[in-house]
Amino acid sequence: MRLFDGQRAWVVQRISALLLLVLIVCGVFAQPFASQLDFSAWRAFAGGVLGGPLIALL
């Protein structure tokens, strides 16, 4: 029996939680400085190479 059998999964979970926290904090602080998006700008982003998969992942 290994003593630290689930430790690797625990560490991965904690690191991913910290990365998500950093991403959310950066998004909250960047929001006031971002330009306003209208529907045509959002549609161009969502139909792009990066936007579609990013929206699907979220």
C-alpha cells in the first residue's frame, strides 16, 4: 500500500484551481479597461479560429 497514492491528483487539482483563480482575477481587473463589444465584434470573435474553440471549452 502506497502512502501518497492520491497525492498527485490532489496537487494537480490545487494547481488548476489556482490557475483558474488567477484567470478570473485578471479578467475582473481587465474588464474596466476593455473596449465595449457590440454584436458584430462578438460574432467575428466567435467565428474565428480562436474564439469558437474557446467558447466551446467554457
